[in-house]
Amino acid sequence: MDILTQKKITNNGEGRGYFRNCVEYPYKEKLEPGEALIATKGYGVCDTNVDYTYEQMQAVKKYYGKIGDNPVMHFVVAFDKKTVKDADTACEYLDKIADNMKDDYQMITAVHMEDQGHSLYHGHIIMNSVDYNTGKLYHSGKKELSELAIKVHDVTGNYCKPEIKNVNKKKKK
């Protein structure tokens, strides 16, 4: 079974900081033994320089006047280790999943190797919440997450369990 997690900010008081941290995350090398950054790929953004990636996503937000809105969508796909046993397969599957959204949203993706029990490889999709064709915000409800889980299933052939993880950010006093 694959697991698709949507990380969702429930207190966006630090939204711009969270946005920047999410965009930086795919570029970071894993520091623990047995963990590794395998690959990054950009869709509509630079995939070799975090500053350019961030500026390009911000430019779309500014163009449509969506700076203060939900800054970013962060999806994590944990691939079942029974079916995804190597980095090439993990990269191929994440590319196919991201291909479903690339015509409307800027994204940076990353594949990490990390033994999480049921999964050896997982992928991150950091997606601008603003559709660069229409300026509309991505609706991030259970229906959309379930639809994305079906796309993961279509790519991997595994049942995909969707889950939303709320990330509560505390406001600084």
C-alpha cells in the first residue's frame, strides 16, 4: 500500500516562512545514516537553485494578487517497499504523478531514500497553490486528495491511502 499525505497549514500566521521552508526542503541533503536525497525536478520552475524556484513561484502569486493566501501544497507519497525497490522506479513514479498537475501548477519534486518501515523511498511534491493559467487557488479538500490518491494508484498499481496531516504553526509572541 502506498500512502499519500497532504501536509496542511492550519494557522498561516507564518505562511511566507513556511512557503520558503517547503521550497527549500527538496534541495536539502538527508543527514541521517541510510538516508539520501536521490533527485529533484522542477515543473515550471528552476530545479537547481532554491532562490530562483522561490522567486518564480512568488512571481505567479504576485501576478494574480495571491501573496497572502494558502502559500503552498505539500504532498508526500510513501511508496510501498514491496513494489518500489529502487531509486529509478521511485523517480519514474513521482514524475508520472506530477505530470498530472504540471499543466496548471508550478512544482518542485524530490525523491528521498529513507527506510520508514513500509517504505524505502518517498517523494515530495511542493506545489504552488496558484494555478498559473487562471490565478485560482488549488482547492485542497478530501475530494481532491482522494482524486490524487487514485492517480497514485493508477501509476503504481497499489492501493493508495490518502491522509491529511495538519501542521499547526504557533504565532510568535
